[in-house]
Amino acid sequence: MKYKEVFSPNFIQLLNDNLGSESENQRINPDEELATSYVDVESLLKKLGFEVKPEKSLGVSGELRDKTILIDKDEVEYRQRFTMAHELGHAFQGKVNAYRKNDSRDYTVSDRKDEVFANKFAAQLLMPRKLVYKYTEDYIDDKNLDRNKLNKESVKEIKDYLAQQLNVSGKSVEFRVENLNLFVRTAG
Ligand SMILES: [Zn+2]
């Protein structure tokens, strides 16, 4: 799939206009194919001219310093990916400096609003609705499931498949699926 098939053209335009730079050719090409089944956030960051620096003993999950994103290299891959997307969310907000603190109790009310935004941004970037729908359909077709009568086990299998294809944690998928209202609850 191409970037423009995964994200809305409007979103790509906003990313390019807010974060990219025309002169240095640092932009996302909407016609470029995704090289992986998931959104490779690190390569996306590079396209926008960001540098990702894995660090040891960073003390926080991630940190945004202008066009550099520091990442705690000791954390698991999906966590690092989420942090990169989260910090990109802050950059998208127009921030030049941001931390991803490990303890949520350290946040002020205004910090919390920014955190909610960055987390939503990250979820939408790493689990675009179109990809979530596509992989769900793929799985249903592949396993010959009845889409109108998905039982608990099938739903669990689909969520596992989504986490694997999108390279995110099971917990992230739970939130996103809930948020998209993907599986309508049925009685029993
Ligand atoms: Zn943050």
C-alpha cells in the first residue's frame, strides 16, 4: 500500500507542511509504497528530517530536542516505536522540546493535555484506521470467518494478528480497536 492509501492525503500534507521542508526535500511522498506491513515510524521520521538517537540510561522513554528524538534503547521495540510516534506528535504540536516521562504523576494539567494529544497522534500514526480495517478483513477472509458472527476467540485472534502486522503491543491494539468501535458487542 502507498502512504496515501494508508493515511488521508490531508494528514500527509499536514505532516509535510508542519514538519518537512520543501527545500531540503524532506517530505513524505504520498505515492511511495510502505516497505513493511506496519508503519515504519523511524523511516518516516527520517523522511521528515528527524534524527533518531537510541541512548542508554536516558532516564525517560524518549525526548524531543528540536529535530532529534532520543529513545531509551533498553525498552522493547514496540515501546520505542510508540515513543518515537509520541514525540513526533509533540513536534507536530509545534513543540521543540518534550520529554516522555516514565511517571505520569509528574505531569501538570497542561502537560496532560499535551500527553493525550501525543498519545492519540501516536495511536493513529502506528495503527491507521485503513490498515486496521484491511488486516481485519484479510484475516476474516483468510480464515473464512463469518464477519457477522465473530466469537470471542476469533476476535482475540484478529487482535493478535493486528498487533503482529502493525508491530505494536496487544494493549495498544485493544485501545485502538475499542476507539474505532471495530467489533460491535453482541449479547452473549
Ligand atoms: Zn509526551
